[in-house]
Amino acid sequence: MPYPEELVDPMRRELSDNGVTELKSATEVDDFLSPDGGSAFVIINSVCGCAAGGARPGALLALKSEVTPDRIGTVFAGQDTEATERAREHCSQVPPSSPSMALFQGGEMVWFLPRHMIEGRDPQTIALDIVNAFEEHCAPADA
């Protein structure tokens, strides 16, 4: 059973108020990850402490870097069930976890940060992992 929306709303807004697109349906996820859409970063958000203490702050720090994906979106595990399920289908080669993050290029997952690499780590370290992935997979070819 999902948490009450009034409880998760601040957790949603922490990302959406910073330009992250909320994906609330399977169709929105599929459109967002379309193969002809360039690079896309998906944050699988959650209510747990490691999402609040590491994942969301780390992602937001990373989004301030010079190199970022073409699109940044989020699904909320335990809330937006259909969207989260579809996002996890796009990440089928790794076990589902939340929070987690995935980077896609041309509709294919090229990088994944699972929960066990978020738990107990500070936002700056998580951000560095994300920025390194952005630089490897999103940098212009002539960079």
C-alpha cells in the first residue's frame, strides 16, 4: 500500500523542483527512454533514509556538473507502481533496488547505481560516481 501523498510530496518535490521530470505511468517511462532520444538519467526514488541522505542529494549535486544527460527523470518506488515497474523492466539486467539510478543512451542502459552503492555513502561520493558516468556516456564525441 502506497504511503500517503502528503508524506511523499516533499520527497517528490526535492527532485521535481530542480528540473527532474516525474514519470508516473509506463507510457511516460517508455516515451522518456525512447531509443531516438539521446541520453536519459532515471532516478528510482524512495522514502528510505538512504534516498533522503544520499541518493537525492547526490543526484542533485551531479546535475550541477558541466556534462549532463539530455533528459533527467524520476519514478517513485512504492508510489508510482506502474512507472517504477516499467523503469525496472528497462533495467532488467540488474536486480531491482530502490533507491537506484540508471543512465541510458539510445534507449539502452549503459550504467546503473544500485542501492548497495548508495547506502552509507555521502552525497558527494555518490555525485562523483554519477558525474563520472555522465562524462563517460554523455560527453560530446569531440570532447
